[in-house]
Amino acid sequence: TTTFGSFSQFYRKDISETDDIDSLTTLSQLITFLDLTTLHQTSGFDQRFQFTADDTYDFLDEEDANSFRFIEVYYDLSSRKKGTSGRIGRQALRLGGILKRFDGISAGYQFTPNMRLNVLGGYPVDIVNNTSINQHKSFYGLTFEIGTFLEHWDMNLFFFDQTIDGIDDQNSIGTEVRYNDRTTSIFGMIDYDLDFAEVNILQLNANLLFDRGRAVYMNAFMRKTPLLAASNALIGRPEESIEELKENLSIEQIYQLARDRTADSATITIGGSQPISEKFQTNADITFARVDGTVASGGVPEMPSTGTNYFLSAQIVGNNLILKRDTGVLGLRYLDTRESNTWSIIANTRVPISRNWRINPRLQYDIRKISDGRTQNKIRALIKTDYRYLNKARFDFEIGWDDTSDEINGQSFNSNN
């Protein structure tokens, strides 16, 4: 039997000033994190007890200062010989490309070394308020894993069915496919909702390695925002549950409201890297992102489209510049969105002072042109450091400062944080 884990606490405070007159504390929190694992191994079985939780104490909120969350609390039993496993409790599993945290049961059966069936069911967990079991939603799902086959391929098929207050919330099927060899990595995924007859997620990632350390990559991610579900009908409505909504609307009207509150979004990134010497490497990429608008219905106003936003980034990365294992990054970034255009220059370094002590200074300067006519200049300085003591404890410290200058119609306003 082996028990291990970690305990950590972070205190963070943010202070804001405007024109050196008003000072306001905007954040004062103590965050505590606890993670404990106990493993018990025999010749035939492995047992695992997992407890993970965090607590946030807000010194500025007198009425509701404490926020405690169970993140994972479960018992897991698996057979070494057959590969069969079962788990009960609060857990998180990836299904259809989405990390789903839930209170319930999951089990897996290994038919052959290359074929496995996993089933799961229970109550989904809202991580924002997850100290109690969700009484409105329940689900079940399964995945069938195949691979590795043909040396480089892996795939799985998945099914997921979730209900909310007696009606179908989400009902999706899909597949994930992976290809990996020494120079190529490809991942594709599709999630199709049977109730709404629409594609929820379509994803394709590709990474290619060439000679002399050159590499290119492409990520394409198209999805519903938020994911298409009957519970989306509650967005912007005074009702707090689908049960309340059913008192005034038919099931068909609820599904139509859910469609009206759900937007299409797409993000595509293309980039690459090129070594230019033993110490230096260049990276560059371009990203296109768009979220379509939603229509007005059910007393909820429309949401306009963001239009197509552009993000350009280029970096020079150096290693072993002054000290062994140090890293320096000099980057230039341009953002073009509907609200503003922003140029940023970023200098970022990571320096190992000793084997156990590292510091990470960072400096960033932004020039932002806002659509309402304002011009904003911001300089931000940040330094992080961490020290590891006897390989059992680590101390982290971070301090940052930024100064912002806004100018509109000949008047300027300054603030710092």
C-alpha cells in the first residue's frame, strides 16, 4: 500500500489605482488545494482511492467568503490479468473530446489487447457549484476503443445520452481517430447530436516534422457555442430550470429556444517553427476565429456575430544564452478584432539560478486602437520565481505591475494595477 499526494496554498491580492487618487482592492483570496492518492496492489488487482478538493476563501466577500469544492473523490478497482476495471464516485473522463466530470459509475472491459469497451453513467457536475449531486441532469454513455492497428492508427466510437427534468438534453454519437508515426501526428473528431440533427463538434489537428528540426501544424476546431443542448433554452430566461420552462412552453418550443441560443463558432490556426542555429529557433502562426450571432426569441435579445478575428504571432526563442538551460523569448503579436486592433511586444525569460531555484521575468508593451476612438497604451512587468526544497516542497512567488494610459478626444486617463 502506497499513499502520496500534495498540499498547496496560494494567496493573491490585486490593487487598482486611477490617476493616483483612488485605490481599490479588487481581489484578495486564499486558495487551498489538496490531492491524496492511496494505491493498494496485489498480484491480481490494483485498487486506488482518490481525493482531490480545493477551497477558496474570499476576504472581500463577507456574506459568502468560503467556497469548497470536491473535484475528484472515487474508488477504482482493476484487474491486472484481464484489464477489466470499475470506478465509483466523483470522477472525470474524456468522452467525445470533452472532459466530463460526473458523480457516478464507470467500467471497462478489455476484449482483446486492441479492443476495449467502457460504459459510464451518473449525474454531470457543474464545477462552479459542485458540492452536491445534480438533481436535474442524468446521463449514460459508452466508448468502444480500437487500436493500435495497422501500426499507427487508434480510434474510438462513442455514444452519449443526457436528460434534464424528464426530456432529452443531449444525445450524441461520434468518433475520434488518431494517426502517429515519427514525423506525422493527426487527430480527427466528429460529434453529431441525434436530437437536433446537427454536428456539435468537428475537429482536425495535424503536426508534421521535417528534416533539420522544421515543423508545421494546423488546428481546425468548429463547434456549437455553447454545445447544443435543451438546457440552452434557459439562457437569458427568468426560469431557473427546464421544469419551470415546461409550465409555459411545449417541448418543441423549448428545443427551438435552445437552437436560437446556440451559435456556430470556428477557429483555425496554421503555424510552424524553424531552427536558425544551435541556440535559436523561430516560431510563427496565424489564427482565424469567428462566433456567429444568435437570433432574438422568447424575450431574449439577439447576440451579434463577432466577425472574423485575426491573430498573428511571431517569436524568436533562444536557449543556453547566458546560463545553462536558460530560455529567452522575444515575440511580436497582432490582434485584429471587431472591438480593437492591438500590437504587442513581449520579452520573456526563464533563468535557472541553481538546480532548485528558477526565476521568470516577463515584460510586455501593448498599443491598442479601440473602435470607439480611444487609444490605449499599456506596459506590464511580471516576475515569477519558484524554489524547490528537498524535492518535497516548492515555494512560488509572483508579482506584477501594469500601467495603462487611455486617450480620447485629447483627454488622458491613467491607471495602474
